[in-house]
Amino acid sequence: MRFNPKARLDTSRVGDSGGGGMSGGPMRIPLPGGAKAGGGIGTLLILVLLFAVTQCQGGGGLPMPGGNGLDPTQQGTDSSRMTDSERYTNCKTGADANKDADCARVAVENSLYEFWSSQFSSGFKAASVTTFSGAVSTGCGQATSQVGPFYCPPDQGIYLDSTFFEDVLQGQLGGQGGDFVEPYVLAHEYGHHIQNLMGTMGKVRTQQGPESDAVRLELQADCYAGMWTREAEDGDQLLEGLDQGDIAEAMDSAKTVGDDRIQQKSGQRVNQERWTHGSSEQRMRWFMTGYEQGSVDACDTFSARQL
């Protein structure tokens, strides 16, 4: 993945919370190799949208073993609007994005913004992207790095600790890594933002199981990520196009965060009734549906008879 070196970057929607400690002592998600009681990490590790939605709407959230890294009682300053971080001060052009991971994150956000804003005739509002270290305060409560990347609907913001990709996705879950792993995750989270704007989140009633609304929501976000990837492959003002290696990295990431794969990596048997995000095969297939067909209609997982 390479960026047009002459393209100008817009850092106004990307910021850093600065990290630091947090009060309230929120419980954490047990990672692979840790506690395995009650379903372990298979219920939720990455992309914790559904918990955030239900907590922020007073729905009670998912039953996370050992906690989930989000404490909705400890709400503080909305850090999703902290866009004056020095972390991104030097991100000016695509040339910067080609040599700096932080600037590459800005370029990916810019590309996602341009793509999705072009899909709306009106009413589009951008998502913000906030990086943090250790913990962050959001409209969904305080979150620790244990949560993994997530989207908070009240903030319309995406949050991530960038160390997650190497420490957890590669180190603990065995993903192959690569420079398109984070763009895939950001595209998935931006897909949740699109669902928020379109009112799709209101369709979620069932929260666990292979055919649950929760799984349908996550697979649709994967499909939306595939839609953006198709556009990015052809190149735009920011991206000079993708190659098959980038697509392979996205597919490997989708496989790595499948519920069945996470359950196996945490030493459990595969239990479909605890699925919240879909199997590795489902996640790869719906990503490719968006990539190959490139339409919102093709990504209608809620009408699909077979996931």
C-alpha cells in the first residue's frame, strides 16, 4: 500500500488522547492464555461495537467473562474531539504517510472519509479517530487497551491503541501482520459508523449465536470494509492503489478475528452459541462480498438467509 506523495493530508478528524491512568478500576478482557471461564476471549476481543451500543442505550451489554475493559460509569471528557495532538503535527502529505505509520493512519482516515461521504447524497457526518495509550475516556465510558479497537456511537468516534496490532493481533492471535492490517480494522470500524448513520444498529435484538443480529452487524461492517478496499485498489487522490498482498493481509486479519479462531486460540472448544462477530470463514466471505460486488445492497446481512 502506497500513498500519492503529493496528496495533502487533513488531520482535523484524527487525534490522540495522550493516554494515562483511569479511575474506577474497570475489569479487563482475559487474553489468550489467561483466564478462560465463561467463554473467554471468544465473546469479544476486537471491534467491541455491540457492547458500546447496548451500554450507551441502557441495554446492559454483553456478558463478558472477567469484564470487558469498558466502564460506562466512569464517563469523562469526550476525547474523540482532541484533534490537536502533536502526534500528528508532522503529517502533511502522502510522502509523510509513506514513511510514518501515524501519518499512514491519517491518510487511511482521509480515504475512508472521501469514499463514504461520496456515497451519501446528504446527511453524512464524519467519524473521528482517536488513538490512545493505556486508557481513554469516551461517551461510552472509560476504556482500557484490553478492549481493542472500537467504535462509540454517542461520540461517533473510533478508538484504538495502535500497539494492539502487533501485541495482540499478531503476537497472541497469530495473524501474519502487514501494512494493510490496520486499514482493514479502521475500515471495519468506519463501517460501524455508517451503520450508525443509517440506523442499522436499531435492528440488533439478539446478541449471541451464529445467526444473531450481533453477528449480522459485524459481518456487514466487514462487507463495508471490502467496499472501501475495492475503491482503494483502483487508487484515488490519496492512495496509489493496492496489490494482492494487501488483499491477502486483509483476508488474514478477517480470519484471525473470527470467533471460532479466537476461541481456539484461547484454549476453548468452538461454541457457536457464544459468537458475537462470526466465524473466520464468514468474516472473510463477507469482506470479499463487499470487495467483489461493491454495493451497500450486496452487504445486507440482515436480509441474508445464510451467513
